[in-house]
Amino acid sequence: MIDSSNADATESGPMPDLADQPSCRWWSVPVVWGIAAIGVAALIAATAPSSERPPERIATALVLAGATLSFFSWRGRHWRLFPFGIVSIVGGVLLRLDGPRFIEPVTRVGGIVVVIVGALASRWVLGRLGRLASAAAFSVFVAAATLFVYYDRELLSLALGVSGALAVVVAGTGLARARRDSELSAKHRFGEIMDRGARAIIERASDAAAGEPVRDKVLYTGAGWRSRVFRFVVLMSFASAIASLGVLADSTAVVIGAMLVAPLLTPFMGMSLSLVVGLTEELRRESFVALLGTAVAIGVGYLMSAMFGSGTDVASNAEIVSRTSPTLLDLVIALAAGAAGAYALSRRDVSDALPGVAVAIALVPPLAVVGITAQLGAADDAIGAFLLFGANAMAIIAMGALTFLVTGAAAAESKRRWTLDWWTIGLGAVAVVVFAALVINTAAVNEDAVTSERATAAIERWIGDRDYEVISVDVGGPVATIVLSGPSGPGDLDDLGSALALAVPDAESVDVRIAVTEQATLELDG
């Protein structure tokens, strides 16, 4: 029997819901191709080398992403998003035509877009968490926009890659949910799929079954939490000693062994879980345990260096050098490792992957390097190693929190109202400072790389037909150091000085070292 009231409503009312549309093959849905295009754009942007200004691949990614956004905003009548797509296309075309000329205007427009998104996000936060949280959220977006404008080479490709990857994750979740429910239709709009994906992620966090085992693994709670902290400190001491001795011996194998022993990943995962479920007291306790482990690692590194570090050359020790100049690449590695660690904790069937995660993140070795370099008087190297640790720690907390939400591991405490207190704001402020320092250091490293390339090209032009070989070029600091090898010393270096003055404008002087090689033929009696 047919319900006449429903029939009348269908005839005279709005269009039927997409759930009433017949399902179809996933490859015939236009949204699928749009998601694929965004994924390709994100991959192109993420793999663009930041030392170029700007890479042509960034322009291609902007055009591809902008065209996709414009088409689906027009198709879905989301007119507020349509201008963003057009701006992206125009920016990509300008960069393709003349990158060095248009890079600054494009990134400034991008900074304005970030501020607009921040205003919308802070408005959403205002209605749910209050004025303090709204102001904090807007401040984060303003800081991000400032970094975006001033460090365009370092952040343009990263921002495009991360934004595209997040969009693909949310939209892919929406597609999977629609296909699982046999509701996937060719009439689906991109915004509807994104909304379905976002709701699927949020609904996963309201499933009250998955969070209990994770809390037992990562939170220092219950009657015996002090005993657990004591065991944590003891194990941290052993791991830090192993890491410090491995660094002093310049032994990668020993350092890897310390990574496997170190328990420092646990409190940071506890901080991630506490953040997403609003456990304020547990967040303070996990932060205290993490700070305690940090202090132990630095102190043990300092002590090991005082006992066994005499004669250690900071500049030639590979285990030290590799951890004193972190870049955004290290941040990306830590983001991926943090997500993997939270996922492994959330699922019993992949918990065996945790040792590999510990090796990938490498929290303790940078702290050991901090203590060693501080004892040896290399303050700049100690700061660089601590920056690497800070980047790893913040990435673990952020991606761990996001992964706990997506996997449903935060579900058991989802009924608690999340509140933003000063402890949480402090963590956010530290994250912003660490990220800013990392971006600045990445810019310096990239600038040195570009300058080194220019200097090498100038030296090779000067060499010409001479029988010389470039051994090394170091342009960091006020004195550039050039090492050459050849059969004899050149008579005149004025031309080389003129060429290097143009290639290395910031250097006050150039130290040219030439290793003279001699060739002799020996007659062997036999």
C-alpha cells in the first residue's frame, strides 16, 4: 500500500534526497574524478623542490586544483568557493609565465586566503568553545599567514600538498561511506561528499567502544601511576645512555637500538588522546611525564659526554651533524610517523609496528645530542638538535590526536565537553614557535644550497680548461671556503674572486684552499 502523503510530498516538494537515487559504478561518478584530480595536484605540489623559485610543478598544481574547485563549486552551486578556484587558476598561470616576478603577489593573496579561512574557523569555534578559543584559533591562522607570505618557497608547496591530502582523506571517507550504504550516485555534489565524509569521521568518534584499551596503554592513571612513572624514568635513563654512547661512537646501529628501548613515545601519545577527549588533568600529567623524560635524556647525554666525549669532533660526527639542522622534511616525516604510531595503538592487529614507528620518529637521539653538544660548548648545534626534537614532539601530538579521532580510539570519552584552558593554549603556542623556527631554518638551508650552486657554477666557469677539480664548497657564514685540487697552484685568483663576489654576495671573504697533486712514474725492476 502506497502512502499518499509521501507521494504528494514528492510531487510538490523539493527534489528527493540523494539516498533515494539509484547507486552506480564508482568510476562513473564525477566527484570521484574530482577527488583524483585533487590528489594528483597535492602529489605534484608536495614533490616540488623548494630550492627553485618557484617550481613549475607548483604552478601546475595550482591550475589543476583551481580548475577542479571551480568546476565542482559551479556544478554544486557553491558560489562562495568559486572565486577561490578562479584565484588559484590565475595564480598558477602567473607563476607559469614568470615565477620570480609573481611569486610574492601570489603568496600574499594566499596569505589573505588563509586569514579568511581563519576568520571562518574562529567564528565556528566561537559558537562552541567561547571567545578565548576563538581568539586563539584566529591567532594561529594569522601566524600561519605571516609565515606563508615571508617564506613562500618553503610553505607554498607544503600548504598545497597538505590541504589537498586532507581534502582527499575527507572526501574519500565520504565516498566510502556512500558506497558502503549503496547510495553512491552520479548526482552527488562535491560538497555533499565532503560533508558525508566529515560526519563519518565525527560519528566514528562517538562510537563508545574503541577508546578503553588505548587509555590503558598511554595514560599514566590509576593507583599505580607513580610506579609506572618510576619505571619510565629508569628505562629512559638506559635508552638515553645507549643513545649518547652511540652518538659519541658515531654508530648508527647503537643509536637505533636506543630508539627501540626508549619509552618517550608513550606520554606524547597520551597527550594526543587527552587533547581530543578533553582530559585536562590527564593532559597535565602526561605533559609532566614527557618533560621529565626530556630532562632525563638531556642530562644523561651531558653526563655521558663529560665522561667519554673528550676528543669528539662535532663537525665530523655524522650522528651529530644529521640532527642539528632540521627542516620541513623532518616535520613531514614526524607527521607520518605520529599518525602511524596512533594507528598502531588504536588497533591490536598492527601493534607490532610500534618499534618501527619509534625508529622513524627518533625522539631520544636528538635529546642526547642536545646534552652532548651543550657539554662540548656547541650551543648552536644544541639549539638545532632541540628544534628537531620539538618538531618531532609537536608532530606526534597533532597527528596522534587526529588519528585517534579518525580511528574512533577517542570514542569512550567523547561525551565529555572539550574545553580550551591555558595548558592547551600553551601547547599551541609552543607548536607555533617550533614551526616558525623550523620554517626559518629551512629557508636558511635552502638559501645556502642555492648560493652553493651559484658558487660552484662560478668556480667551474673559472676553471675552464684548467686541470682542477672542485672538492667542496661551504658558503655558510661570513667566510666562504672553497677547496680545489690540481697539479699546481694557480698564478692569479683575481678572476675567481670577482666571480665569487657575484655568486656569494653575503660573504665578507673567501678562503680558497688548493690541494696540489703530483704524478710520478716508477720503474719497477723485475
